[in-house]
Amino acid sequence: MYFEFNEDQEEFRASLRRLLSERAPITRVRELAETREYDADTWRLLASDMGVPGIHVPEDLGGSGFSFLETCVVVQELGRALTPVPMITTIGAMEAIRALGSEVQRTELVPGLASGEAIGTLALSADRDLEVDGATVRASGEGDTHVLTGRVDYVAFGTIADLLVVPAVTPSGDAVALYVVEATAPGVSIESRETLDLTRPLASVDLSETPARLLGSDHAAIVRIVDLVRILLANEAIGSSKAVLDMAVDYAKQRVQFNRPIGSFQAIKHKCADMAIAIESAEATVMFASMVAADESTELRLAALMAKAQGSECLTLCASQNIQVHGGIGFTWEADPHLYFRRAKAIEPLFGSKMHHNDMLADLVGI
């Protein structure tokens, strides 16, 4: 088995990279970072011209009918460019509706998300959100009529979402289910938060007797949705890591000290080599997980935990080493390395740290 994208997928990657370099260069990312806004123009372009939000969604639900691997290509390139668009959050919401929703819910909600006309977000960021003792929202009501009350923090792109998929303890109190909430529904209050990652805005969502539509409480299906998001985050980390390595190498070639490019110094060579080795290793793990997700294999749980742990660790290492290669200027606002370091530290704790994922892996394999 070759852990690499095929020729068509690489051509798709190249066209996407050209588009992002022209329409969403790092200068534009910095402008949006200062205002904490998302790139609405690029999002509309990606959605309308390339159909990227629903690229792996079946055509009968408004998607393009490709595989999950094409989605991973998109996410890697968005991570490489740090493009502030709600790709992963919309996919998370869409996968929840596809996996747990009724036929009516899928037909009604998925096409809008797949086309980018609607923006969705999966309002959870930790495994404890899926536990009865950890969930911060409670549902009440009978039959199909439910209302939610509670607060969810750290909701990515929450201020621009049209649909929120929220975990809440069911009225019976013995399980956590996912519910769809309209951002404009009564009782919804959304407040922007200060964030470390300036390219992924976060929000707090308060719900007070808010009408919601039940998707389902199948725990195995919900865990699978979270694992897909883990794999997407790992792919994003790989894309960012490659951009960071390129940035470090380019700077090492240009920066001169003692009449020599700093790239000729052994210490700088070692840092770049460490980054390249980390990327090579993590990319194989993430590619395996992406292929497992595309094949809907039973190994998804194991692969997703490994990918998230190694992918986020790789980006943290590369982003910090890149700052070291740049020296003093690497810590300044005017330079770009800090943007990738911020992304690394933001991805790292999502759904748990590397240690948390390693503990879950150990339990899974019986160690």
C-alpha cells in the first residue's frame, strides 16, 4: 500500500494551491487576523466554483461524489495557507446530520452545507462533551419537541454559523445526543471570544429554552464523527507543518550572518532536518488514517487517535523550530512564524492533548 495521493488528487492540490496563493495570500490572512474575521470571499469562491465543502458528499445530497481523500487534500492546503474559512466545522456538522439524522433532515439540511450556502459548526471540542457528567447543555421535552438550556464554550466559527450541532444530555438523563440548533432560534446568544489562533475565531453559545431538532444518541456513531474531525485536524496540521518547513528553509537561504547564509550553519541544518523527519513520519500516519476513513474501515478509531496525536505534535515541533530558525524576528508580530505557532497550540488541545490520545490508544489496544 502506498500512502500517497494519486495523480488526479495531486493535480487538484496544485490547482487549489494556486487559487489560495492568488486569492488568500498570507498578507490577506494577516489582515483578517487583525480583525478576527473569516475570509468570506474565499469561502464563497471555494464553495461555488470548486464545491469543496461537499466534495465527498454523495451527489443526491448536493455533493460532488468524490472520496474523503479529496476532502483531506483540501484541508491540507487550507492548513498550509492558514485560510480562515469554516471548512472543518461545516464538515463536522454535515457528517453529524448524515450519520444520525432522519432522511428528511438529511435532505433538508445537507445540500445547503455541502454547497457552502449554509455554514455549520460542531459545537464540541473535548471527549468529555460526549459524557453525561461532562456535557454542559441539557435537553428537556417529549417526543420530537425538545428545547436546550446551557452553555457551550470554544465553538469554532460560532459567530458566523447558520446551524449548530450541539451535544446535550437527553431528557431521560442517561445519554448524550446531538441536536441541530438554528443560530437565529429563540434563546440563542452567541458571543465572540479572544483566541490564541487568530485565524480560527471562537465563540461561546448560550442556550435558554432553545428549540432544537434531535439527530440521535448513537454513541458509536457520534464517536465516529469526532474521529473524522480528528483526522481532518491532523491533515490540517500536516499542511501547516509543510508550509512552516518551507518558510524556515527559505529564510535560512536568505538570512546572512558572518558573510554566510545561516542555512550553512550546522545548528540550523539540524533544526530543518528535525522538522523534515517529523513531517515524513507524521504524514505517513495521517495518510493511513485518511485512507481508513475513505474506506470506512473498522480501524478508524485507532487510526484517528494516532493521526491526531502525531499530527499535532509535528506541527508544534515545526512551528517552534521555525521561530528558532528566524531568531529574534520570529517572535515579532511583523513576521509570519507566530501565526503558525498559534495554530499549532490551538490544534494541540482539541479533543485532548497528545497524552490524552496516547492514553486512549493504550486502552484501545489493551496496554
